[in-house]
Amino acid sequence: MTDEQITTPETPTIDLLKQATEATTALKLENDRLALQLIELKNLEARRLLGGGSSAGSAPIVKKEESPREYAQRISQGRTI
């Protein structure tokens, strides 16, 4: 066997290992980025929950009951809501 026959099969293996290493590195970076985003989302949700915003003091919405005449006018004009 010559040197050429020995190194040829190894070259694709080395290339595959290099590609796998690069893919692993890219996946780790993406996982880190997503972990940071998850922490940020959790912080935002906690602020939203603890930030307040109360319905106290606001008047409840009272739906006005329409008369049969108002209903007929609304339907004849083609308005459904």
C-alpha cells in the first residue's frame, strides 16, 4: 500500500469530525442564547405579575338591552353588532 491509499480514507473522517465539532459548537451557542432568552422571559412575566394593574375602581361594563324597535332598525340597516 502506498501513502496515498492510507490517507485518502482518513480525510473524510477528519472532515466529518471537524463538521461535527463545528455543529456542536454552534448548537451550544444557540442553547446559551435560548437560555438567556428564557431567563429574560421569566423576568418579564414576573414583572407583569407583580407589577400590578388592578381592576379596582373601574366600573363594570353594563350592556344596554335594546328594544324590539332598536333591534328591527339595526337588522334592517344590515348591522349585526
